[in-house]
Amino acid sequence: MAAENGAGSVLVVALVATLMATALLVAPLMAAHIDSAKAATAADAAALAAADTAVGIVPGAPCANAARTAEANGASLTGCRVDGLVVTVAVSRASGPFAATAMATAGPPGTTP
């Protein structure tokens, strides 16, 4: 029995080290996933704002309103295409050394680009 004294402490230290290493590996992946979701949300909002403008509900230029909406959601508008009443936008959101990007299309019901 005396040879086993302290074995529990070693096991606990190994378990804590494993959990910390796992957390350090998973945290950046979770952050990237969150930034990707935020970019998608910004793209959706920007496309809807631009489509509302294209339809005439909101005054202004569709792509200008899309850019303002994207910036209000923490992203930058990287592309905007107006095809009749349908608008497709692309946005980018800085995520550390990388950028999360997303695209969205919006228009009145029954319209397709």
C-alpha cells in the first residue's frame, strides 16, 4: 500500500492537464464558429436591407444600405449585386488573423435571381 501513496494526485494532475489541453484546442474552433455565425447574420441583415431598398420600402441605394447594415453588424460589405428586385450580398468579418465570410440573397416572395 505504501507504494501507491500519491498515485491519486498524479492521476488528478494528468486529468487536469488533459482537460486544459483539450480546452486550448477547442476554444479557437468555437471562436471561428461563432464568427462564422455572426458573418452569416450580418449578410442576412444586409441582404434584407438592400432588398427593402430595391423594392422601394426604404429610400436610398440598395448597396449603400447593405454596407451600412453590414457595418452595424460588425462586418464589411465585400460584394453587392442587384438583379431586379433580388439582391445578393457578400460580407467579411475579421476573426483574428482570419476572416469569416458569408453570402445572402433576398427579394420579394416568388422571385429568383
